[in-house]
Amino acid sequence: CHTNRLFDNGEYTVTSSLRNNPYSGWHNPVDHTTNDRATGGRYLAVDAGTAIPNNAVLYRKTIKDIIRNQPIQVRFFATNLLKIGNTQPNASLTVELQNSSGTPLSSSSTGGIPKTNGWVRYDKTINPGNNTTLDFVLRLEIAQVNGIDFAVDDIEVYQLPKVCTTKVDFPFIVPTG
């Protein structure tokens, strides 16, 4: 960021608060996890502009030890930094799980992140197929000078263990008396 601690088109920050009220048309979110600025929780805020191109990767994380063919749950929260009533365009993100060659197994759009002045939950269930290692990828869909300002928090990518159902009968004899 700059000496005035604002961030500009094409920049991002990991923060607990957008300092100095960056723009009058923005709201200043509170960390989703703690819902409190004082505890030091942080989120990723992005002012995409045109400096971050269409389909640019914003976040990538390799996931290892995946159980084959067992669904993977993806959950995160996003907020549009533009206040309710702001007419600039909404950001939209693409969520992907990619195999080792970079081919998406699943690709899903958030659609326009609504202007709510709060966090919106996004959930996705993806079958990893026969893969044991994948990349979780979050992409920006559209770059534009005005608008396309958002924050992301509490990214979770997890897999529930495989359930093995076994039935065993145990006969019990209860003596009378």
C-alpha cells in the first residue's frame, strides 16, 4: 500500500480493517470469524481494477492426502466492499479444484457478490475422482476499472472421512429372576 495506507486498483491487503475509510462508496467489513476488530482477526481485501486481469488466480492452495471419490466440501465467505446502493459492478469469483496438470475437475461461479454490507456464505461439494492431490483455486472472473472490490474470509476446503458401515449381531441372553 501507499504512504496514506490506502490500496489502489490491482492491490490487495490482509487486514482487520480498511484504514482511513478508503473510499466513500465502500463499507469496512469486520472479520467474519470473530465479528470483532479488537481480536485481530483478518481477511483478504482486493481492489481488482484492471491491473488484475480476467481469470487471474487470486488464491491457490495444494490439498494432499485426499480420499479418492469421497466428496470435498468447499466453504468460504465473501463480501462486496461496495456499499448498498453503489452502482459500480459487482465482483464475481470462480472456485476450482484442479488436478496436477492444471485441468479443473470442477469450476463454479459465485455470480456477482451482492452488495449487502455483510458476509455471504458460498458452499460447493466436489467429487475429487481418483485424485489424491488437487489444487484449490480462487479466480477473479472480470476485471474493470470501477467496482470489482471485495473481501474473502474463512476459506475451508475439507473432506469428511469415509464411512464404513458394518453390521454385527450380538446375541444376549438375559437370565430371568
